[in-house]
Amino acid sequence: MRRTLVALLASLAVLVAAPASANAELPVIYNGVLGYAHVSPTASPPGANDWSCQPNAAHPRPVVLVHGTFADMSDSWQALSPLLKNNGWCVFALNYGSYSGSGAIGVYGVGEIRNSAQELSAFVDKVLAATGASEVDMVGHSQGGMMPRYYLKFLGGAAKVHTLVGLSPSNHGTTLDGLFTLASFFPGANQFTGALCPACEEQSAGSAFLNELNAGGDTMPGVEYTVIQTRYDQVVTPYTSAFLSGANNILLQNQCVLDLGDHLSMPYDHIADADVLTALDPAQPRHPLCTPILPTSGG
């Protein structure tokens, strides 16, 4: 399905250089069609996982990128990883949540969310040890914006994370129809729904997992939260369920009425990505141009 989508939408490809990095060495691909047409799900996205990278004074915290359900680090971060690297951050990304052999065909983010949070915890410790930093920042898409909240609340992550930015995060759940819609974009994902996707059931609105996660409040003291969402999200429904009490909640269409981006295009939306940079470095706010953003492909 994804490769068919690539063929159908190839004419919509838009390559946009990072506006804040005119002399950047790494290309930033603001196009989800090209981003999801990656070669290998286990390949680090451009700019990520340089274990010799040392944070600088301007950006003292490394950034950990966390993909969503059915996705992987490569197909999710072909725009944001090089954009962050070009702007001076140390960037790291992981694959998590393989279940019942799903990782063998490049389908991640389907295992039990508590186990995925343990994987994230171990990865953060590895990043902190390599960089010498005391905290990281995190940016996650879909489940990747919600799952870290379990790490923060139950696994001691609040002491190790300064900022959590969620792109269309499934914070308060969604419908199973939304997750089946998401699966249709990823080859092989349909066979890992239902019983083979514990994370799908756990992200269903009203699940025991989400009730536990959200009991007692949405946020943890000492952590800065930003949620970036589109009103055209067809996976996290209603779209307002992504928002958190106590967070900086941003609706893209309040910034740009031309932004028609949906759930899948969020990591490839230059407006959303500019908001990520601002959330990570509020002293240097970004002011992206309001230009048309397309569903799935972004721009």
C-alpha cells in the first residue's frame, strides 16, 4: 500500500531546505511520501545516532526521537532528524516495540507499551552515558508522543527528561478504526493488528492502560510538555484527545489555515517542525511561513 501511495503521490513531492539552516550539510525532506519510501527500517535517519556527538552550550540536551505505531525511526524522521542536526542538536533515534516477529518485516511500535517504555528507558540511559548530559529532550509522533509519558510517570524518566514534544500523540486514546486506518499505510502492518498488536488495544480510548496513565493528572512536575496537533487527524480521534492539561497545546490550523496536514504527515510538516524547534529552544522562536501542507505528504 505504501509503495502504491508513493507512485500515486510522487508528483506531489516537495523538497524544502531547512529555512534556519541555509548552509546545512544534510538535506531536509519535507515530504512524507519520500520519507516513508525509505530503504531500511533499521537505518538511522540522517543526522541521528552519532554516538560521538557532544552537546554544546546552546543546545546542552540531546534530543531523542520516538516513532509511532507500525512505524520505525527511519520512515518517521527524514525531516526532523537532519533539521535538528543542522541546527546544532545531538540527535538520537530508536526502534522499539517489536512483537511476535514484527520487527523482522520492519513493523515496530506494536508491543505492550509498558515494555516499550522500558526499551526507551534503556536507550535514554545509553544516550546520557555517551553524551555526558544530565537530561534529554524528546520528540515523539503518535504513540511515540504518548508512550514516553509512561516512562516519565512510572520508570523515573521525569528526572531525566526536560521537555517532551508530542506530534499528534495518542494521549487519551483513539478508536480502533483509527488504528486500522494507520495500519493501511504500512506494508505488513495489517497482520499485526488485534491480538498481535497489544499497543493497539492499549491505545483504544478507555483502555485500562490509558486509565492508569492518565490517573492523577496528565503531566509530571519539572517536565515541559508541548503537544502539536492537526484538526484533520484521522487516526487520533477526536483530534482534541491529543491535548494535555498543563501542556502548551498547539493547533496547527490556528497558525496557518492552509495547513491540511493529517496524522501521517505531521513529522513532514514544516510548520509543525518549526514548532518543535521553538519548543526545544523557546529563546529562539521560529516563525514559519504559512504555505499549503498536504495530507500524507506534508510539505
